[in-house]
Amino acid sequence: MKQIIRLTEGDLHNIIKKSVNNIIQELDWKTTMNAARKRKEQADNLRNDYGKMFPNSRMSSSRNGYDDRSDELEKYSQDSFNRQYNLPLEHGDERDGWWNGEEAHITHKRKGSGIPRMDSGDVYDETFDDAVGDGFSGSNHRKHATKINKDGAKYDPYMSTVGNEVSTSKNKDYNDTLDNMIDDMDSYYGGRSKYKNGKWS
């Protein structure tokens, strides 16, 4: 005997949304990043159109629905990238601690797209500390940048707001992973990655 399951419209919507999200998260990071960049281009085009029709309107410079879709796709791309290269999804934690001699709640995480950026052939993995509390003496924001290249991962004090923290890694498996990550990013952002027959090459 067949069992009849009754679903509300909201239940059905949630099931479909969850299924689509699961599929998107299994895609290669480049696929969802492509979609995010296209949505951002649509958002810019819409702002340009508004600017031509209504030169003095805030709509020519404000965010629109395409921006929201682009941000969501970038987040999926970030998660796929981090899984592929075994980077923590949120890269960090939240904790109560001390900041410049004062008690604070401190978060440590990536921001923006969350994907490391390319600069002059090197990859920079940037994370940020933020402190929440009363009356800090100085800034409540710190930036950490790790430069990654063929020699491994090394903390870059020149791109950071705090002193040296991390020494160069000599672990072969880790360095091989970093090399693959650099090659993957360099190929994609350099326009050499091609999507064919359901795969990137």
C-alpha cells in the first residue's frame, strides 16, 4: 500500500532549495565562480542602464538583485574551493580572549569571496581578526596574510597588520597541494581554463 505524504508549498520549496544547494556545492569552484561573475556583470549592466535613463538616481550606483545572486554563488564557489584544497570552510573560530590588554569576543575568518587572491605569481591567503567589546585602545581589526608559492607557505608581515607568525612549510604533500592550487587559480584567472564535456581542463 502506497503511503501518501502531504507537503505544503513551503515544504516543497525547502526540499527543492536543499537539493539544488547540494548539487551546486558539488560543482567545481570555477563553474560557480563563472556564474557569479556573470551575475555581477548583469548587475553592472543594470546600473549602467539606470544611469542612462535616470542620471541623478541612486539606482545607477545601488546594489540590485543580481548582486545578491552573485554573492551567493561566490559563497558556493568558496566552499567548493576550500573542500577541493582542504582549507577550513570558515577558516577560523570565535572565542573570548584578550585584545590589547582588554577582554573581548574575537572572531578569526576569511572575508569577501574567501578564495585566496593571485598577485604577481604568488597566492595570498588573507584572514582577519575582529574584536567586539568596550573601549579598545587602538584598532579592533587585524589582518593576517600568508604568501604561498613554490617554496611553501610563509607569513607576510608586509601585507599584514601584525608581526611575523608562520614559518615556511617544508611538508611535501602540503606544498604539492599549494602548487596545484596556484596552478588552478592562475589558469582560471589567466583565461586558460576551458570547460568542455562537463569538465574543466
